[in-house]
Amino acid sequence: MKIKDRIALYFTLISTSMLFAVLCTVYFTFMKFLEADFFERLTDRTMVTAKLYLEADEISRDALNTVRHKYLQKLNSEVIRVYDKKNRATFIGDTAQYWAPATIDEVRRKGRLKYTDGQRQVVGIYYKDNQGDFVILASADDQGSHNRLDKLLKIMIFIFILISMVVLLLSRLIAQKMLKPLQKFMLEVKQAGSQNMEFRVEENNNKDEINLIAQSFNHLMEELEQAFILQKTFVANASHELRTPVTRIMMNAELALSKERDLAAYQKAISSMLEDSEKMEHIISGLVALAKMDLELINSQLVPIRLDDLLSKIQAEWKSQKNLDLRIIDQNSFEPNPEILANAVLLQIALDNIISNAFKFSDNQEVNILVEAVENNFLIHITDQGTGISTENQADIFKPFYTRAKDHGYNGEGMGLYMAQKIIDLLKGEITVKSLNKGGCTFTVRLGKL
């Protein structure tokens, strides 16, 4: 059974139970009221009978009967008896005994008596008169009250059924309306999958349980997305960063084995291979640190490094590897000790990724790096001469797996700039991009001074 149907059913059961209790209370209260009222009417009959027959001595019995039948409304199946001290019916002409002596004696003992005999109600009074002591008993069937109670019962049953159906329908509509956000949430959840891990369900300003579920789901999706991205990032990064040193090691090994060489040449080749191996070790350490950073398990170790030395190293590597023109301009001249708090391997990976994109999208044209010292920060401007980035795409280039490389005929995983931003964020810095009017764009990395 669906939740909305259960809510409607439970609400209907509670509401109809309360309605049933109220209707039963009204019915039995009304029944007792009619019963009490009829007992009062019977009591009045007995008192009127006493006044007419026992105190009106000078009037004949026939005259009294005529007055009683003319001016007193006869009740349904009415029976009235006046009993003398010998428990004999007298005065009113109805000489049938009707009530047993035990009942008559009980009236004498109690003075007054009221009870129900089947559908009939009986009232008896003990009356003392100058003619003697008498017992007057009156009985009648309150058929009018029974008819009214039957009609009232039918009306109540009809009202109960009608209200139950209305409450059931309304409660189902209300439950459906209340659970509409949940149905919307369920439809949105079905859209989530491995192909769109960035999907998030809509959250509102309500502080209800459904909104809390949506928030929890979005938090779970963020965790899953991070884990999913981590898996692909690590593979892409490892492939991206390790390809060059592995290629160099293979090339050096092949050159060393291609022909007989002297000891110095072999030592030079092994030293080069050892240098590349050490670089691979540093890269792997940086990738592992980045993976841990993505999982927010630990922060990479941050140590003071010289920014000028790092940039010079980057410039030398790019020129030696691809013979590309990478110029570094120090606008304000480096301070005597231009240190920043960073992880050298991760920061080099971030800057290399930006530089790689700059060369790739400018067909290997010149890339310039301008360094500024502004107050407590260093600004590193990396400018290319490519096609630039449109304003609407600037917000997407730092997302994982977003790439425009295929549009320009290049290969790319869309992880370079994402990884660069993650690293710069880890170093408590900032990375921004700005397109130039003359073409190309400038990436600006802000890093705090030590």
C-alpha cells in the first residue's frame, strides 16, 4: 500500500472513530433525555389521577372519567391503576389487577418507583388521603420517542457513511498534496546515474522531512561524485603526468642499448633514468596526496618553497622537453626571499596543466608567464595566444571531465584545469580566467606570501 493511501486510511480511521464516538454520545444522551422526559410525563399522570379521584370527593366517578378522557391526552397503550390498602384496583373503573401485589407493596415501601418493562415505562407513587392510603401505577409505551430515535439513528448512520467517504477522499487528496514533493524527489532521483554524477535534487526552504531527505541525498551524491571523480582523476592524472618521464626512461634505455658505449655514457644514461625515476616518484606522491585531498582525509604537507626557483624549473623542463617558448617576466622583481607555503610537486602539476592547455589551444605558440608581487600575494599570469574562452564557458572549464579539446581536434580528458583548481584551492589560493580582446586568454593564479 502506498504511503498516501496509508496516511488517508489512518486519518480516516481516526476521524471516523471520533465521529462515531460523538454520534453514539449524542444518540444515547438523547435516548436518556426522552426516557427521563417520558417518566416525568407518567409521574404527572399519576399525580393528576390522584388529584382527580382521591381529592375530588363530591364528583362522581363517571364524571371524573369523562374529565380525564376529555382533557388529559391519552398516552400510547396507557394503563393506570389505583390500588387501595388491600391491593385492589378501584375508582377508575378498570378492575383488572394488572400489576402483581409484590410490585404494589414495593411502591408502598419506597414511596416512588420507576422502572422499564420491555418497551413500556412504569411509574408508581404512594399517596395518602383522608379516604385511605392508595398506590397509583401508570404505564405506557413511548412509541413517539422510539420512532424519533429510529429516525435519528438512520440519519446518524447516513451522516456517518457520508462523512467517512468525504474524509477518506479529502484525506487522500491532502496526503497526495503533502507527498507531492516526495513524488517529485523520487522522479528526480531516477535521473541520477554514473553518467551524471553532478546531478542534485531540488531543495526548498521548507524545514520538513522531505527537504531533509533531499539534503541528505545531495550530500550523498557529493560524496559519491567525489569518489567517482577520484577514481577517474587518479587514472587520468597518472596517465597525464607519468607519460613523459616513462617515455624518457624508455628512450634513454633504448639509446643505451642500441650500441656499445663507454662507461661514462652508460653512467650518464643511468643517471638520466634515475633522475626521471625520482621525478616519477615525486609525481606519484603528489597524485596520492591529491587523491587524499579529494577525499578530505588529510591535507598535503605544505612547506616553504621559493617561487622563482619553481618557475625557473618549469621553464627549463618545458624548453627541454618540447622546445616550446615559455617566457617568464618578473614585473616587480622578485623579493629577496620570494617564498610561499605550498607543495612543490602539486603546485608544479597545477601550473604545468595550465601551461599545457595554453600551448595546446594556441597551436604551440608562445606562452608568457608574468609574475606580480601585490601586497601579501603573488600573482602568476599565464597568457596564451589561442582562440580564447567564451564568457558562458568560463564557469565550466574547471569542472571535471569538461573539455573543448575535441572541438579543436585535440585529445583531452577534461581533468587538467579541474586538478589545477583543486590544487590551488588546497594551497588556499585562487585561480581565475579572463579572455583577451585580441585573442587568447589569461589564467591568473593568486598565492599568498609566506
